Amino acid sequence: MQIIEATIHHLQKSAHTHGEGSVTTKLRESNLSVDETLEGISRDLLALYNRSTDSSGTFGRNPNTYIFPVRFGEYLQGAIDFSGLSEAAVDLIANQMAGSRLANGGYALFLRYQEPPNEFLLIAMLKLKPGAGIDEDSLGLLPTLHIDLDLLNEAARINITRFEADEEPYLTFIKGSRRSSDVTEYFRDALGCQSYTNSAEQTKQLIRAADDFVGQREDLGTEEEKRHERLETRRRLFECLQQNREEIALDTAAAAIYPPEPNDFVTFSQTLSEGERKYVFDGRFKPDRRTVLRLKRISGSMGTVRISFDVEDLRSGTVGYNPQLDAIIIKHPSDKLKQEIIENDDAIAN
């Protein structure tokens, strides 16, 4: 990770207050120094963010409603600098925070960094926690405040490289549980975060992650064992997705994919590639029905011939592929089907 620029601003608000005047801001006038302290905090913060992020998406499109994407575009074009962008974002966050009775302020960190070939902007609300230090002269204890990285509930990251290439999704953010999502909604609204709604792509990503997870399991010693377990995993995942048609949660899917240790799959699904999640699906999303069906059925066409059958028909031997003939073999066809083929095939009739 290479830090390009960073700054931090303070938003003060007491819990259970809301309305005009409930939020006050203190703006930093210059960027933070890129030193060991910033680098250490940034590494720890990104490690936590990558474990915590559970949603992906894009910015809202309407420039009259979603102001931050407009300011972000101006920043990338050079019309405003990093301070201008962060101060505009703080104003938007403060305005939305004022409408949330349960929000209680914090320190807004803006971090632009690079993990080749991608460049990112991370925006996170940090909290402080009380602690203790030691006075070097008197050896007495001193009260201190530390950044509490365990309380990372409001954060979003823009993949600038994807954003400029118009490649979706270019935005990830934290929603958390349904209960915490209501409390932190002001932050996502301020930045214009919109959830990625391509359920077909998210379902494909979940299936790909499940297949790859089986492929890297060291307890499966042979390729034959991995092939068998992949089919069993797909069968369990299909049943799970069928039972959760309106919404699938990562924890629920993980329990079906690897029942002995579901957290192993959760960790695997968070694998990073070039600073971004390798598998792009949300912590909760609605499975795509057609994509889910592909776990159970195989279908395709060759000219005017269309064929469709359950995966179980392959496993039972009813359908198979003969590589020598380059042909799909269907065993035990019905008498009616056989008769119709015979009646319409000149070669057989002769």
C-alpha cells in the first residue's frame, strides 16, 4: 500500500440529539503527514475494513440528489483539491448526521492510496476510546485517548481505477446487521452509496467462490475427491439458495458450503486481489433464480437441438459424454421417444 494523501476532520454530536445545530465540525487545514504512524493505522484500518465490508455498489446517478459523486468527479478532474473534496464530504455527512438521532459523531478519515494496479479512496468514521499511558518523568499513569478500530461501522471505499473506467461495481461499503444498518444509514446517504443490484452476477460470484474453495482444500487429496466434493457442495448450496429465495446471507451460505467450519469459507470469500475483493457479492443479497437453477440443471443447444437435464442424471449415468465420439449419450430413452426417432431417421429405417 502506498499512501498518496490523507486528512481527518472532527464531527461532534451527542447521541439522542438531532436537528439543526446538533452537529458541529472542526476541519483540519492541511493533509496529514505520511509517516509511520499514519501508515500503521492505515494498514490496521484496511485489514479491518476488508473483513467488515459486506456490500458493493455504485453512486446514485441524479446529480441534484447525490452531491458527493459530483464533488468527487470535480476532484478527479482537478477542479477542487483533496481538502475541498473532504470538506464538502464532511458538510454532507454532518447534514445527514443531524437527521439521525442515534448517530454520535466521530473523526472522518479520508485516505487515498494505491495498491497497483488499483487506486482507492477510503472514507471512514473513526471513534476514540479511553486508555492510559505512563509519564516518562514521574512514572505516573496518564489518561489517554486511542483510535478504536474495533468500532468501524461507517466506512466506504471507492476503487478510483474502476470508477474512471466506468467498471461496476466500483464502490464497497459497510452495512452491517439490519439493526446497525438503520443507525449508520446517514453515512451511506451522505456519500450516495447505492447497493449493487445485479443479483445474477452476485450469485455467479458466490458459486465461483464455492468452487474455488473446494479446489484449494488441502484435506481433499486427489482430483477425484475434489470433483466429488464440488458436486456435493453445489447440491447443498442449491438447496440452501432454494430455501432462501428472497435473501441469502453469507453466514447461511457458508454453513451449506462447508458445514464443519463455515467461517473458513467466510474468510476465503474475503480473499483480496490487487487490493480489491476477488469475489464480488454482498453479505446479503437476493439470489438470481435462473443462475441458481444452473446448480441443478444443465442445458444447451446445438443448432435446432435443445437439451436440458438435471446434474443428478449425469451422476446416475442416465446422461454422459463420450470424448471419443464427441457425443452426448442418453441411456434408456422412453419407448415413445425411441419410436419417433426410428420413424424419422432414414438411416435406421433402411
